[in-house]
Amino acid sequence: MIVIALFIGALALLFLGFEMLLVLGLPGILTKEIFYSAVPEVLYGQKLVGGINHSTLMAIPFFILAAEIMARGNIARQLTNVVKAFLGHHAGGLGLSMVAASAAFGSVSGSAPATVAALGRILYPQMREQGYSDKFSLGLLISSAEVALLIPPSITLIIYAWLTGTSVAALFAAGLVIGLFLSAAFAVYVLIYARRHGLGGTARLPFRERWHAVRKGMWALGLPVVLLGGIYSGFFTPTEAAAASVVYALLIELLVYREMKFPDVARIATSAAITTASIFVLLAVGSLVAYFITLAQVPNMVIGFMESIEANWIVFLLIVNLLFLVAGMFIDPNSTLLILVPALYPVAVSFGIDPIHFGIIVCLNTCIGMITPPFGLDIFVASSTLNESVAKIISGVTPFIVVNLLTLVVVTYVPDLSMFLPRLLAP
């Protein structure tokens, strides 16, 4: 009864157009008042504040600020120039450069919307000039940008780690592998498209020009080395690496590239603060919802249902993927995690699914949700950034959704793909 009330209440508010804060919060509050009235009112404050009082979450505001600095500064352009210098002359070179640049920028930003905004302004006009169709270029842009949610420093994986108590470093290791695997899948599709449409590359640059691009982009290339090298060497915790990335990005933009001024930093910090506040409000409300999900014994109900239909881990993961894919069509990734992970994670553990593998499955599903109509966030980011219609973007992204789904099947049912690097790095 409680579960039905929560679900119906949230669904009604969602389709009535309420903000996700209310979609998550009001059903939880009503559930408490109707079914758990004996629980003291102080519970609200304890769960809202205590839920986000976690050291793991301290990395999020730093990574958001670093992403804003890099997206509005020169780091994205320098990374793109390095990638183009080495890939641009191949068949489909600009498309391959888009994929590689998205992975590179994602490795220092952790934000798919920031990747869309930063690289869309740089590479989208160039792809159109080189003969790529508008639809293909838009689809490739927002699809390759989603890799930022997988490749460290992924904010999505940090939130999953907070929800489940899983090691952030181990999730980052698995996310790096799957992020590169997904990028490779997009690259294969780009090559097929390029050969089918006779799209060649730009002129091969001589060694001197390539070296010049590397030298100019060396400071930008140093950022992922600082981040990932610091984390996996044990020199930084993920939170310390996040803070270091902000300092490094500021120093590069202000003192090396010098296109950003101190007044710009204040505006960027304000924008990052607004984004951070919106995420943390959702996380606080989500912790309240997770409490009621646990109190109502929803995980035990799911386990009981799985036993009644004699389901195994294969069927369970199929159901998980379907739930996340449908939720991703209507809800932002963070809200999807807050709603589904508390109920499904204990069930996954009961089936013997490794928390790291389950986290990567969940994260890849949220990636797909970012580009899935009708409400994929990156679709609207690209539309507003590039002044293109949502209908055109949806048409262009459809083939890439198929590539994503094929990748999801492989990642779901080949656990070793996600697990081999975390196992290799385990002490």
C-alpha cells in the first residue's frame, strides 16, 4: 500500500509538471504523515541534512566548478586541437575527433552538459563545413558527450558511491574502461558512416604542426594526468583531486592561456553554485525518500517477487535496464538514481552481483537517459547552445541510441569487462 502511494503520488506530480524537488519530496512527506505519523517531525531535518553530510559528496561542487571553468575557458579548445592534429586526416576524421575530444574533456569535467556546450561550439560548425549532415553531427555530439558520465571524474558515479557505500576509486576504474569502450563503439559507427557517405579527412599535418598542437595543449593535457594519476597513485583522494582540479584549471586559464579574467571567475562561480545547490537539494530530498523506501521494506518486496517468478540475475538485470531506460525518458539522471538505486541495490547484492558492476550498469543507463527523448537533458542543452530544433536533434540521435543499447547488453552480461581493471588495481 505504501509503495503504491509513493509511486502514484510521484507519477501524478511528474505529469502535472511539478519540479523534481516536489516530485520526490511531497510523496515522502505525505507517506510519513499518513502511514508513519508516530515518527517525530525532527526526522525531516535529520534525514535532509544528515543525508548529504557525507565526505564523498564534497567532490561534487569542486568538479562542477572545474567543469564550468574549462567549458568557458580555453582548455576545451586546446584539447580539441590536439585530438584533431592526430585524427583529423583519417576517413571520418572530424567525427573521430568529436568522439576523442568528448572523452578527453569528459575526463577533466565529469559533466555531459558541459561537454555538449563546450565542444558543440567548436566542432559542430566544422563538421557541417566538412559535409557531415546536421542530424548526424548533432547526434554524435550529444551521444559522445555522455561518456563524461562514465569516465572519471564522473559525478554520477560519485552519487552512486554515496548511495551504496561503494569505493569511488574502484568505480572510477571501471567507468574508465566502459567509457573508452563506449567511445570505441561510437568511433566504429563514425567510420561506417564516413565510408558510406564518402567523407574523408583533413590534410595530414606535418610532425612540426602536430608537435606545436601538443605543446600548446600540454597544460590542458596535464589536467587528466593530475586527476587520475593523483587518485590511483594514492596521492589524492577523489575529493582532494576535485579541489586540485579547480586550482589547476584556474591557474591554466588565468596565467597560461590568459583569455579568462578575474571578473569572469566570479560569474562562473555563481553559475557553478546554482548548479551545485540544485543537485544537493535533490540529494537531500532523495535521502528522505530512500529512508521511506527502506522503512517500507521495498527491497524485500522486490526480492520476494523475484523469488516468486523464479528469476535469476540475468532476468533481474534485464528488469533493471528496462526500469532505468523508461525512467531516463522522463527524469534527470540524479533523480533516477535517488529513486531506483535504494530499492534495487540490495536486490542486486542478494543475487551476488558485484556493486561495482551494478554501478556501471546503472551509470550507463543514466547516460542513455541523457539523450533519450522526450526529456533527455543533453538534447535541450544542444538545442539552446546551437540554436537547433529539438526535432532535428532527436532524429539525429536515434542511431546512436541503438549503439548505446547494444553496448549496454554487452556491459550488462559480460561483468569481466567492468571488473578487470578494479581487480587489477585492488590491493
